[in-house]
Amino acid sequence: MSTIKDVSKLAGVSPATVSRVINNANGVSAKTKEKVKQAIAELDFYPNAQARALVKQSTNTIGVVMSELSDPFFAIMARSIEITAEKYNANVLISTGSLNEEKERQAINSLQAQRCKAMVVNSKILSDEELIDFAHKIPGFVLINKYIEAIQERCIWLDNQQGGFNMAQYILEMGHSNVLVLSTKNKVYDASRRLAGIQSAFTQAHKILPANHIIYTSPDPQGGEKAIEQALANGIKFTAVLAYNDAVAVGAVAKLTEKGLSVPENVSVIGFDDVLLANYCSPPLTTVKYPIAVMSQKATELALTLSKNEGKVSQTINTYKYKPIIIKRSSVSWG
Amino acid sequence: MSTIKDVSKLAGVSPATVSRVINNANGVSAKTKEKVKQAIAELDFYPNAQARALVKQSTNTIGVVMSELSDPFFAIMARSIEITAEKYNANVLISTGSLNEEKERQAINSLQAQRCKAMVVNSKILSDEELIDFAHKIPGFVLINKYIEAIQERCIWLDNQQGGFNMAQYILEMGHSNVLVLSTKNKVYDASRRLAGIQSAFTQAHKILPANHIIYTSPDPQGGEKAIEQALANGIKFTAVLAYNDAVAVGAVAKLTEKGLSVPENVSVIGFDDVLLANYCSPPLTTVKYPIAVMSQKATELALTLSKNEGKVSQTINTYKYKPIIIKRSSVSWG
DNA sequence: TTGAAAGCGCTAACAC
DNA sequence: GTGTTAGCGCTTTCAA
């Protein structure tokens, strides 16, 4: 790979001049500019991004931490961040953390090593203290899908508790009182918020949600299938299922159908997120809309802005809480 | 952000020694190592990845070019690459190109600027010549989902034509002869291969596929819906739909159902890819399996290997063609 | 309008 | 074992 020196030699100018040309600086005569451009083309030269970053002390790269690219929810998030970043001419570096504390930390560290000043982090598992710490060290550190009061001006979040509350309230209104809740690994932040919301709706309605009606399972269709299998095997009685997300819901529907229980006639099911799948599965899924695309865009813009201002937070706006909304389709019937 | 010099000062050693410690080089006494480590912790120091890359002349980063992260197909691909890269301690840099020639080229260029020596590229639209050119310049350049003879030892591909052929052969065997084909933008590589396969199956069966039975639409559910709407509006008669991918198929099913045509009783539908959606939509979709996860893993390993060998291709293996297989579910009936 | 020179943060010879 | 030095490819003063 050729360097700026090679180009300068071929064009018969100094490296500085070549630098001026590739950076569109003015103060270069049209003639030399032309010569340089030709040399660049001839040598197929691309300025080394690392060298540039090193001297400029900035990369214009936004780092993204999330757990699982292949999950449609995160895929939408990634896409939205990317589109937004492009608008601001920023590059995107994605680092995945999975549901493991050490990995999540590493993901952030590797982004730090890349000297990303802007970061959008979807932490599922790190402690609040550690995240607050990061926020204080990294100017453009933004948390998405999570709320921590101490750094609320850097949190873009959905009110998950409200979402859980909505699901439960709706299903109770529909006349179901034997409800099965499919949650996920209890250390996962949003899962616990949603569960809290569900429980508070039960309490408010003076109903009881027995502990054995809560099953913790993996957040994918297989998880949904397994959970239903298990509930049925344990003889748990239920006429409704509240799933952690749409993928789990869809797996639950599949297993219920397989066992001769039709949805929504025998069992009602509610998902969460409203990903593509929810609209096209059968029956179309009643679910809670998670406006992740809008939120990701906001998070990206905030991260970029903060990193420019060296972390100085704007005075006017200081909270970014989004509201979940029930999308009623066909997977719920009167109980 | 602190530098190696700051650390060396605080620890009372030379920068070289610090470098030795962070690189786990031997020849450092336990005592100094301890001092240095303490200083590192105290200053919260992370070695600057760009500076490192610059002097080492290598980044251990694999670049990925693809069009659309939010498509589940690509999401699986990204995930598989990531998992594989991690095994080899390589970082992943994703650059998206969309279905636009200039953007695709830019995506590759920006990866070049980052000095990625290994690259997995899913090109939808660049010309063969240009791709061959890149392959000659970039040691670890690997093409995924595309076959170009001149660089076949760097191509990981599915036999799309065979896949198209299989779909069509199966639907013809099932007794359908009024078939609607939902393809996508005709410049897209795999779409054209699949279409060619479909056509050759028709020819071989001495059947005719009229030109107005081929509709070009966007590769997502909305595209499927629109295409069906259009076909119906134009009074085209069909009892079977061959879709470009599962997302299109699922959209088609939704629109057909909406119009009072049930699947598979009135119309049979076949998808392509076998993404998660295919198994959980209604009815479960008969589709063509695209083993993208395995292929992505292979591509990653190949790219990494080639980049280590400076592009020298191993002698033993020299072709990576994968076979599509029909997965029979419930969206096809006898015609 | 152009060039020389210093330096970004790190590693790798080569001394000692 | 440890330090000194040069240099990776680029940008940016400062001079000319």
C-alpha cells in the first residue's frame, strides 16, 4: 500500500502538499493539485486512517455496544445508528458483548482503545456504578435502553416497567387471571423492569401472580417453546401468556399450537418489541411497541453531540424517556 | 486519555518497559511488572489502538461489507462472522453499502483506509472487473454469496441458479403451471441467478413463464405485498408464487390472505433463505435453505488465512460452492 | 503557494 | 532487565 511519501515523490511535491490536497485545504495551485491527484490515482493511494487518527487525536467514529447482532431488535438498532451516523459523516464500530459481564466490559474497553469519543451502549448486565464511571470518563458515552438517574441526561430509555404494566393490565381487563409470564435471565435489566411492571398491575388489580407462573427462559423462539413445554408438564393452568419479547411469544404460540391449544381461542399471547415477525406470524401478535429506531437515532445524535462538546450536557433537554404502546392484533381474546 | 509516557513516568521506568508489559513480552522482572501494572490501573490507561496499528503495520481487523444490517439474513451473517473472528482474536469492522454502486465501492475503500487486510464482501452490484481488481490488491479479500471464475478460490457462494431451479422444479412437480415469480431489482446478482434457474426449470419441463409473470419488487414484506396487489390488479392468473426471499414470501402470504386467497389452499408460496421468520409465520413456509451461517464462518476463516499468507491461496481446496436444499413445510399444496 | 521539521502514541532494534 | 532511539503515515506550524 502506497503512502503519502510515494505520492509526493511521484508528483514531485512535498508530503505536506499532498496532505493539503487530500484534505481539500486551500492554498494549493490548481496545477499542483492536478498533478497530485493524478499521482494518487496512479498509485491507488488511500490515506491511512490510523495515522490520521493518531495525529488528529480524533476518529469521528461512534462505537456501539450490544449483545446480539442476529436478534432482529438489535439489527434494527444497528441499522438506525448507522443511517444516523452516516448523516453526520461518522463511522460506526460495533462491538458485541453478549450476556456476560466480562465481555460487556471488554467491548467497551476495546472501543476505548480505538479512541471512540462517542459511544452508544446497550448494557444488559454491567452495574450502575461501573456505567456511571464510564460515563464520566468518556465524553460521548450514551446509554440506550436503560435508565440510571445519576447520568439521566445520557440515557435513552423505554419505560419498561410501564410496558410490563400495560401488558398485564390489558390481559387482566380482557378477563384473564391465570397468566403465565415468560421472562428471561433475571439479571437482565429490562426483563426485571418489565416483570416489576407486570407485578404491580396484578397488585393494583388485587390479583395474585404465583411464583411458579413466572418462567425464566432464553429470549428466542426456542426459549418460548421450552417454557411452554415446561409449564404444561408441570400442570400449570393458564389462559394467557405474557412473553419477554416477540421471539419468545412466537415460540410459545408454535408450541401451544403443537399441543393442540389454539391461539387466541384457548390461550392469549402478548409479545414485546413489535419486530417484523410480530406482524407476520400467525396469528398476528398483539405486542408492545418499542420505538427502537427512533430511540437509536436520538442516542446516536446525542452521543455525537456530547463528544463534540467534550461531555458538556445541554441545559434545555435532560431526559429521554420513551413510552411503550400496546399494539392490538389478533393473539388475544376474552378470557 | 493517558499515554504510555504517563505510565512510564508514574512507574519510574521507560516507555519500552511499559510496552513490554502490555504486550506480555518476557524479559521484565516481576517487580517492575507489578509497578507498571499498578501505574496502568491508576491512570486507567488503554494502549491506543491506532498507534499500535500504525507501527505494527497490521490491525488484525476483518472488514465486512454488506448491504443491509437490519435484514435477518445479513444479521445472521454478521453474527456468524463475529463469532468466528472472535475465535481468531480478530476485530470486526462492518461497513454497509446498500444497493448502490458508489456506496458499495466506498464501503470497500473505507475498509482499505482502515488497512483491513482481511475482508468479507457481499457485493450486490459492483462489476466483476472491479471486484477482481480489489481481490488482486487486497490479500485477504473474500467474496461471499457470489461466484466469479477468475477469483474462484476467494468465492464462498451458494448455487443460486440451482436454488431457483429447485423451487421451480418442485412447484411444477406439484402440478402448478401458472406461476408468479417475485424477483428483485434486476441488477442484483443473486436475484438474476435465481431467475435464470427458474427459467431453465420451465424450459426443461417444456412450460412457459410469461414475462408479465415476473414482478420486480423490493426484497422485504412490503415488496411482497405490493407485488401481489399489482398482479391481482393486472388480472394475472396464478396458483403459485416463487419469492425472492422469505420476507417477500411472507408479505405475499399476508396480502393473499387479505384478498381472501388462502395459502396453500388457493395459492402455494415458496420462499428463499430459511430465516427464522419462515419457520414461525403462518403457514410455516416452504423455502430454500441458504446455509449462510456456515458459509460466513468459512468466508471469515478464508479471509483471515489469506491475509496471513499475503494472498497465497492454498493448493488443496479451491472451490467453495454450497448447495441449496428445499425445506418442505406447509405453504405448498397440489395444484 | 510550497517545503521542512516536529510530533501524535506506540513498538522494535540495539545498546548497556 | 532495562533504556535509548528511530520511525510507522500522517498533519500542522513555521519559514521561505
